[in-house]
Amino acid sequence: SPDGNKIAFISDRNGKLQLWVMDSEGENEQLLVDLLGENEEKLVDLKNPKISVMKKPPDFFWAPDSERISYISFFTNQIDVNVVDLSTKTVLPVTKTSATEELGNWSPDGEWIVFTVKSGRVKLGIFKKNPLGVDEIELSGDIGTQPRWSPKGNKIAFVSKRDGTEEIYIMDENGENEENISSNDAVDIDFSWSPDGKRLTFISERDENPEVYITTIDGLEKVRLTSNSSSETNPIWAGNRVLFISDSDGDNDLYSMKPDGTDQLRITTSDGEESDADW
């Protein structure tokens, strides 16, 4: 959580996907909500994503106040955005339509949640909604994925295929001034904002295999941070370092480095597969 006191996680320990929370030391585990209905559980096999309706566990994001969590639920063939209050376990539906939504994060002031409407409504695209109010504002007609507020709340980044391949775009918080900042014929994905909101790390396949890059938000200064024949994924900022996943030794392990690519450190050495690191 933003205040460092809680950790939220998804578990299938009860035979279904559920959102849980615990103290940062791993104590006082509490079940918050079910994420999928009984009928939908039969359609989800996370170990075999090719035959599964859902390719990975549903997304969730902490609110800046550390008192609420937004999450995606899948009930009665309907995918919706919800918010759960940790103190009361009250669930507030944010969207309640037959549309399919993809969840983005909270604005830094906790006023808005950004999300993408991918199908099932007349208007598709990227929207922001006040979970405690009624306002829902269209930001872009592009069905972009991974919409993410910048740390200062003045920009929103997202991934779009409007130019043929997946590229990273940035727009103002009100949806104006959309700009392609990765500008390449190859796939550019998995971006993460720097803490000061002036740069982003991302994964690009412009050099044949997925490598970690860093760019300024105007897209003018791009620097390659890793150089190898393996595949890197999921770069995220962790204070003054960048965490990332690499399969350089045959399985996915967690590494870190400085934002200029130096001082690379291996963090995990297991034979298992690490993924989805967060900070």
C-alpha cells in the first residue's frame, strides 16, 4: 500500500480467485472480495491461458489513501470495475454495464480512476471516473491498454496499436495533446513512470529481442539499458533504481539496475519463474 502498512494479493487458496490483504510483515490476513463468480471460475485456467477466458489474474490498484482498492471482477459474464473499502469491506461498483473494461490506476489525488472500455458500449476508448461521484469523462477514443496516471497527475500514458504495432502514447490529464513517444515499427510495451514523472522505462523489441529502454516524456531521448540475447520484461521504478525480469539464465529472475543501466544486480536465484514485481 502507499503508506507501506499493507500488502494486497490474489490467492486461489479457497478454490476460487479472491483478493486478500495482510500486514506488511505477513500477519493478519483478511479476505476482501471474490473476483470471479462460480460460472466464470470454470472458464478460467491461469495455468493454461490459451483455453482460458482470463489470461492472468484480474488487475487491482491501491488508492493513494491506502484505504481503498480498485479491482476488476467477472460475474455473470460481465467484467466490471469496483472499489472495496478496507475498513468496512463495502464494495462500490464503479462500472455496471455489459461492457468489457480494463482497469488503470488512480489519480494521485484519489479523485479519479482511469480505465479502458474495450467492447460492449457505443462509446469505446479511455475514460476517467470519480468512484465517489457520478462524473465519467471520455479522454480518448482510442481503445488503448494499460492507462496509467503520472505521479504528478498531469499526464496519462497508455499503449496503443493505432499505428500498426503497440506503441506508447502520452496525453494530458484532460485527454488533450496525445503523442506517440516511442515511435518505432517494433513492439513497445510494459512502461513504468519514474517517480518524478519526467521519464518512463519500457520494453522494446526494436533490437530483435525484448530489451529495457528509458525515454523522456517528449520521446526525444531514448536510451537502451540492457543488451543481451535474452528477454527482459516488466521494468518498474523502485526509488532510484529500476526492477526488471530477465530470463538470461533460462528462467525468469528478478534484477535491478540504476536508471542509466549500470550496477545491475541479480535479486533472485531460484529455479522458479518470477513475475510482476512491484515496489
